[in-house]
Amino acid sequence: MIDSAKAEAALEQNVEQATNRKVSSVDCPSDVEVKAGATFDCTVSYAGGEREVATLEIRNSDADVSVTNLQPERTGEHE
């Protein structure tokens, strides 16, 4: 399984560097299996209350991840 705490810490640092915004928290699922090429979503919360969803891709069997997408969280869309 992915180390969600490690992924959250890395994502927080990467997002803050990329956006120059203060991240208040990152929430990644803890049940993601390590499989190269698989993706999963984490929620990034900023100090002002805004939230975005980051899509991460698992690069290899060592569970190294890359951010492939960062977009505003969609709320209220239940289709």
C-alpha cells in the first residue's frame, strides 16, 4: 500500500512550491495499492478554505508518485 502520510507530505511541499500558496492540509486515501501507472486523488486544502483535487500517478514499484493534475474541487455535482 501507498504510505499516505509520505504522499501527503510530498504533495503539500510540491503544491506550495508550484502555486506559492499555503496548504493547510492534504488528504490522500490509505488503501491505494502500489501498482506502476495507477492513479489516485488527494484533496488539497488551502489556508483560505479553498480546496483542490490533485491526481497522483504511481511511477514505479517503489511507490514514487508524480502529480499529473491539480484542479478545483467540484462540489454539488451528483450525477
